[in-house]
Amino acid sequence: MLLEVEGISKSYRSGSTVTEAVGNIEFGVREGEFVSVVGPSGCGKTTLLKCISGLMPPTTGRTLLRGQVVTEPPPELAIVFQDYSRSLFPWLTVERNVALPLRHRTDIADKDAVVSEALAAVGLAKFAGHYPFQLSGGMQQRTAIARALAFQPKVLLTDEPFASVDAQTRAELEDLVLRVRERFGITVLLVTHDIDEAVYMADRVVVLSSPPSTVQTILEVDLPSPRHQVETKLLPEFGRLRAEVYASIMRDPDAPSPASVA
Amino acid sequence: MDRRVTRIAVEAGASAAIIALIWIYTASVDSYAVSPMPDVLDSFRRAWLFDGVTEHIVPSLVRVALGFGVAVLVGVTAGFLLGLSRTASAIAQPVVSFLRAIPAAALLPPAIVILGVGNSMKVFVIAFVACWPVLLNTSDGVRELDRTMLDTARVYGIGGLERLRLVILPAVAPRIFAGMRVSLAISVLLLVTSEMVASTNGIGHFVFLAQSQFAVADMWAGVILLGLIGFVLNVAFEAVERRVLRWHLASRQSS
């Protein structure tokens, strides 16, 4: 197990009220695996991600990365946030944004090559000198992905990375992440509210309940690789898995009504 | 290209028209307070081109440069300290609120008593009053930094002084410049005030002296020079701002 989430819970206290966002989350991620975490809106997915990554201390429980307890974001971990416009640094070009995290990486010999490779992998080689505001939303998110890639992490956490782009760009970016993960051999944890996406991208799907969230089900996704936006989604197995995830979320009595779940 | 040329032509034309109107007005009015334009221009030439440069203009510019420079340095440094530390901010809050509320003019007598009537008094007064807009803008800017941006810095191992230099400073730069623009105007204002109250040279002193001696044309010449200097300083400031905040101004335009 590369990443182990052990009994994570997170509560917020404001005044005398205590809100339990995350109840008790327990699962593991094997090396090279792609795990999706999906659940109803408001189930604390982002909070969970922040606790796992070390950005936020959990109320109880802990995360182990290669057996070490995570207290601060470890150097082998990179995150792609949902809001790319606030994650990228607007005063730097695409190239400099991607290169910045590599400042002190003595283990990387040829930083320029790594940056070029990352940009080429996401298809932004021609836009290296552009500023983020000159790019579309999809391209900005690709820059954020390139930055994560150049960092050469063992684990990539993504927090609803495609929620802020349109549907077609979303499909492109999904396939991009799958290609890149295949090429660079990265372990990925994807947090999403989109059930189709969760099943399409993953080797395993972790379904969360509504807050205080716990793990409802963990499903194995036995779909052929490489995935294809049309062909994979036409397979009966895809439909079955999708339905199972949906049913699992619906089984939760506190889950919001069908209209509000993607 | 066309629109720009039209705009410049309109601006130049309007300015010329206004100057012409002033010329005609001052020539027609028969009051000691209103000098005819030719007299004012003559005084301007005699006073400032080029004897008055070393005697008055240079000292004034040096004072305002030093005062503004100190104001920015102190404002940015203190602004960062207060913005980054909740405790520091809580402790400093009442002190800052009180000090910045002191009217500038009220500072002059104590400054004269403590520092005399030399350059240090003027630089101190300018710096003391002009630092607040920079300080407050900086500390507000730091406190309002985006959570996601700071999380990103943490994830990618950018911390401490490096984070301050590479992430926080550029992110707060637009706010700092906004504060600096106000500080610049305040600096010029306090330069003139302090020179009028206690000085033996400087443009402010010149204007005050001219008025007290009823050398009205000279007085107007000094006022016009002050206006020009303020204008030039602003243009220079904007040019620097445009260069440093290229990314910011361009992104604002495109959104």
C-alpha cells in the first residue's frame, strides 16, 4: 500500500456547535493505482483531501505515505486544485509556473528538459511564454497538471479538477490525465462529484456517504484499458458499475435527492 | 491608431484652449492677485531656468524622494509584519489607528521642536504621514491572500522567506502600488507644507516667501512649478507601475 487512510475524521467547532464533516474514512491506495472518491454534494470530499494531503490536520486518524505519517504536504505528493485561476501564479508565465516548484530539487538534473517535457505532455509547448490570463480555462488547468507532472510526484491528488471547465474540455482533460498517468506511472487519487467520471477514470471507486461521511462502498472497476470516451462508456459493465455507484449513494438516507447528484 | 491620435489631439486642443482662456482672463482682470500670463512666464523663466534648480528644486526633490522612500520601506515592512501575524496586528491596532489619525499639520510643531528646521524634520514628517496608505494596503493585502494560492505554495514546498519573496510579495504588489500612489500625493503635499512652515530653501519656501513679499508673479510661477512636478512624478510612477504590474493590468483588461 502506497497511501493508507486510517480512520480520518474532521470536525469543525464554531462557538458551541460542532459540525462533523468527515466521520470515519478508511481505505488504501496501491502503488500505480487510480482511485476515485465520489459522494453526494457536501460530503466533505475536499476536506478529506486536505486531511489526506497534510494541508489540514484531521480531528482523528492519520494518513500514511509509504509508512510515514503525513503531517505536512510531503515532497512526493502534488495536488491539482479545482480552482486553477487561484492556484496558478498570475505574475508568472506558463513555463515559470511549471518550473517554480523545481527550484530546490537537486535530484532533478535537467530542469528545463523536465519542464519542456511536462508542457509537451499536456499539449502546451507552444504556450510556454503566455500568462495564465491569456489562456482558456482548460489550458490553465492543463498548466496546473503540467506543473504537478514536472514536480515528479509519486502520488497525485486531484480535487474536482475538471469541475470548472465545460463538458467537452472535461472529456479531453480526463483522457489527458489517464495518458499522463500511464506514461509517468503516477498513483492518482481523484475526488469528484461526477459518477461517470469516477468510474471512467478509476481502477477502484470509493463511495462516500453524506456528512458525517464514511465509506459506503468500494467498487473494483474491471474495465479494459486504455479507456475510451465512447467505447468504454458503451460497455454494459460501465453501465452496471455506474448504476451501482449511483445506487450506493442513493441508499444513503441522508443523500440529497436525485436531481442534485450528477 | 486613429482613435489614439484623435484622443491626443482632443487633449492637446483642450489644454491649449484652457491656457488661452486663462491668458485672456488674467490679462483683462485688473487685480494684484491675478498676474498676467506673460509676467508669470517671465518669473518662471527667471526663477527656475536655471539658477533656481540647485537652490530650490534639488533640495525639494531630495526631500520628497527620501520621505517617500522611507514611507514605502517602513509601510511595506510593517504592513507585512502586521498582515502575517495576528498577535502583532492586535497589539499594533490601537497604536496605528491613533497615529494615523493625527492631522499632518499638527505634527509640524512637535517635529520642529524635536528635529529642528533642517532636512531631517521634513523627511520625518513626510515619511510619518505618507507611510499609512502603504502600510494599511499592504497588511490588508496580506491578510486577504487567497487560501488556494497559499495551499499551492505549501504543497510545492515553498515556505518561509522564499514564500514571502516569490509568492506573497508579487501577489500583494497591486495593493502596495495602490497605496504608494496615495502616498506619493501625500508626500508632495507634506513637502510643500513643511517647506512653507520651516525652511530656508525649497520650492514651498519660495512660494511662501514670494507671497509674503507680494511678488505675486513669482508666487504663481512657483505654484505652476509645483503642479508640474506633481504631474511629472505621477507620470513617472505610472510608468514604473505599468512595467512592474504588467501581468496584473493586462489580466484586468482581458477579464
